[in-house]
Amino acid sequence: MNHPEATQMALKILRDGSNFNWIIIPVLVIVLYIYFNELSKKNYKGVAAGLALYMIHWFYEIFNALIQHFSGHALWTVPTGTNFLILVGVGIEISLMFSIAGLATSKLLLDDPKAKVMGINNRFFFGTANAALASVLEIFLAKTPAFIWVYPWWGAATVFVSVYIPFFVISAYCYDWKPAIQKKFIGGLFILNVAMLIVFGAVLGWI
């Protein structure tokens, strides 16, 4: 599949409900159950780590969609294989996965935020390790028709450094932030993301 074809395929199914499958509903309920279960256990730190990564994920997806609008091609795109394409580079399945990725990986963090693993602070170690794992998995995805790296210079290394390290490392450190800082970071990104979706999506129709 060439890149112009992939872009056009993605735009053709963008927010088109014809591919909808009911499997999304139970998956959504599972995600909600996971969060409600953690809240019932008062695992607020883990919830904060999960929401922090999710907000960063949405900021990146909006930015990627804007790149598509202004340049003609996004950095990554989802031309097929999704039950509902939300933005040019993210289907509902990917988004639901990222909604719990930070919460899941927070389970790896040691109780002592200053403890080291192989001489590296455990927050940074597990953050970069998970970023590396996600980058390797994306190599496989990019070999399928369902996920396309559009530009030749955009690959596992650039994804690892510019996307997944911010995702997982910030999420890991957010786990230890004071609640007020967690709320400001997550709430601030939420407001920014919603504002961009409204302005660039609903109002201007760019994404």
C-alpha cells in the first residue's frame, strides 16, 4: 500500500460508523471497570499515571491530524482494520488501549521512587523500557495494512524517542507527583485537547 493511497483510505473512513462492531461496547465497559476497580482501592496514583498518558496520547493524535491537514499526510495513519476511526491516526481500539496503558505499566513501579534498577532510577527505567516495548510492537503493526508509517524517516527509533518516551516516562513520574500537580497536569491537558478538538475539528473541520 503506498502512502497517498493509505491517506485517502483513512480519510474515507474517518468517523464513518459503517464499520462499527458491538465488540467496542464490552471493551469500553472493561476499561471503565478497570478504572472503577482502582478507584475503589484508592489507587489514585495509578489512576493519575493512566490519565496522564491518555491525555498525552490525545495531544499527539491531534497534532498528527493537524500535520495531515497542513502537509497532506500524517506521520502515521490507520487506513483499515478499525471499527471506528476517530482521527486520521487513531482508531477506537488504539485509544482504548492507551487509556489503560499508563495504569497498567504503573504496576511495575517500585514502592520507593528513588530506587534504582541496573543503576537507573526505576521510574525512568520502566518508562523507557515500556517505551521500547511499544516501539517494537509498532514495528509489527507497521508491517500490516492497518497501520502505516507515512514518511521513510519516521520509524521505530523516532517513535521511541519522540512519542513513547514522553508517553511512558511522564506517566511514570506523574505517579509520584503531588495530587495538586497531577490534577493541574491532567486537567490542563484535558482542557487543551478538548479546545483543540472543538476548534480544529468541529469549527474549522481541519481534523
